[in-house]
Amino acid sequence: MASLYHFPKSLSQNRHICARSGNPSHSSHAIVSRNFASQGNEFPCFRIGVAGNSNQTEALSDSAPVFDVPLLSCSEAIERLRSSRENYKGKQKFLAMYSSVFGGITTDPAAMVIPIDDHMVHRGHGVFDTTAIMDGYLYELDQHLDRFLRSASMAKIDPPFERETIRRILIQTVSSSKCRKGSLRYWLSSGPGDFQLSPSGCSDSALYAIVIQDQYSPDQKGIKVVTSSIPIKPPMFAMMKSVNYLPNVLSKMEAEEKGSFASIWLDNDGFVAEGPNMNVAFVTREKELLMPHFNKILSGCTAKRVVTLAEELVRDGKLRGISMRNVTIEEGKNADEMMLIGSGILVRPVLQWDEQIIGNGEEGAIAQALFNLLVEDMKLGPLSVRVPVPY
Ligand SMILES: Cc1ncc(COP(=O)(O)O)c(C=O)c1O
């Protein structure tokens, strides 16, 4: 079998070594060749093969299948990271990153990496949260920070710093990025150390943060959702924002495969739960704003703020009340309005759930009013929800 581990001792002196694969169709052969081809051949490379001793490598004929894997210096690897980023399909720009591992902030995207032995990478032992940056303010930073630390505690991650220090680092990272519109995403991890299951070999927990520029304005156009066939996470895991988002990713992919925007989870008792990265709310025929409570799902910062802002609609007589309780699928599908709520989408009306048209099939007045209230709150709300960034 092909092995990339048995490098002859002289490898560091000899930068071109050729050897053959026992099975030319072996997948590792294909992968290495493809990666190499896509990166160009501007660096010295090894032509690495398979079995046998190092003498055999000299004897290989030109027709033998070969691996061409370059051995890179640190600066060459960084240079490749930089150029591979330029080829990314995504349009998002990463403006600054903080890492407690290197103990500072960088604005060079090539350096925005985390160690592979970090247990968040290879064991999923990490939690995260996101805060929107709007016109130079961090929206609901403290609310997200509270949830972040709650998630860390549930995941038994002891943060490397006190809350105030984390807060200061996050604000300073945004300040260094000069970003005025986008999002700040941050992680707490059990940290680098080894590849064991237990984090006991990790010397320190780690904090990472990244600033993502985003000029996008949330869409208010109504969307379609489907019921997720991917199992929902058990409450203990759904209530913390850990990095284990595989069910969420599969659920989103399922929706996209069905031409929908999101899949909606039902909980194990069949009640409406949440979407893969958003909460769900309804306006009943009696004009009540209805939301599943947060005892089995993620406590959404945006949904909680929407509940507070919706009180204005109750005062104006547009809503008769607000309620958080179990919601059956029938109640949800027969509602006047349905909407998704989250910091990424704000408030997005749902016009169809599976085959069921919601209400009259058009964007509803309450979803629109809540969206407007939320945008106004992000731009002009009190300082309890808007933390100014000192640029
Ligand atoms: C599973 C899940 N539910 C709900 C939400 C909405 O939370 P928030 O409003 O704090 O963004 C998110 C956000 O990412 C989420 O991942």
C-alpha cells in the first residue's frame, strides 16, 4: 500500500525522489496528484512512491505512476496558503483574526489558521458564537457573550481569560479590522496539545476570533421550508452552540436539494423546534406571536430581542399577545404567518412549509414590522444592545 510516511533519511537533501505506487488507481495517489497539479509546480518537489527500500526508488522507470509532493519551508507553505486563498470561490473577506495561540491579532489571511492538534479540529471540542457588526457597533455583544460562556461551561471548557478580557479582545479585533459592517465570530476550544480523546493533554484552552466583512443586506422575500428528515440534536447538545454542526449542515443541504431555504426540526415529541441556524415563530389566527420555548433548542439572541421588540406591536394593537410554548406542527402550518429569526437572516417570512401554503401565501405584515423594528434596533437601539467599536 502506498505510504507517505516512509521517507528515506536522505530525503531532506534529495529534493526529487521517485517511487511507484502498487496500485495506480489508489485514491491517495489521485488526491496527491490533483492537489499538486492545481497548485502548479513552482516549488521543489518529492516524487514519492510506495513500497520497497530507498534503493528501489532510484530504479523506477519514467512510466511508473508517481506522487509529486513538494516539501515546503514555512515561508513557502505560507505563500501557498496565501495564493490558495486567492482562488477561493467564496466572496467573503476575512479582515482580522485573533488567536490566543499566537497571542495577538493578524490582518494577513494567510496566517488565519488554527493548529491541527487543537481538539476543536479533530474532536469537535469547541463552542462558538457570532455577533453582527453594524455601522461600527457590535449588536448584542453581551447577550452573545453570555451564551458563548454558557456553551463553554456546558462543554466543560475553562476559558483562557476572564469574561472582561475576552470582551476586550473581541472589540479590539474588530477595531484592528476597521470593519464597520459584517460579523465577528469567535470560538473557545479545549486547545492544542495532542490527538487523544481526552483534553487532559491540552496545555491551555484557546480563544479564536475572526472578523468577516459582509456588505449583504438581509432579504425580506418570502421563502419555502421543509420538515427535516435529519434527526434533531438531543436537548443537551442543541442548547449549547458547539462546533458540532454536522446535523445542521445536512439539514440545510437537504433543504437546498428540495429547492427550499431551510429544513425545520421537530423535537422528539413532535413539536416544532428550530431551523439549522435560526429560530422559528408564528402569528396565529388570533394574532398571537407564538414561539417554541428554548428548553430543548438554542436560545436565540435575535428571537429573544424580537420578543422584546414585539411588545410595541402589542401596545399598538397589531398583536394580541406573545407566547412561548410547545407548538404543534398543525398549529404551525395553519398559522397566519410563519417566520425564521436569527442573527444571519434577521426576520424572514416563510410562505410555504412542505406542501402547505402559510396564510395567504404572501409576506405577512407582522414579519415585515418585526424586521423593521429589528433593523432600527440594530442602527439606533440602546447601548445595552449596541457596543461602539473604538476605531
Ligand atoms: C441552531 C440554531 N438555532 C437558532 C439560532 C439563532 O440564534 P441567534 O439569533 O442568536 O443567531 C442559531 C444561530 O446560529 C442556531 O445555530
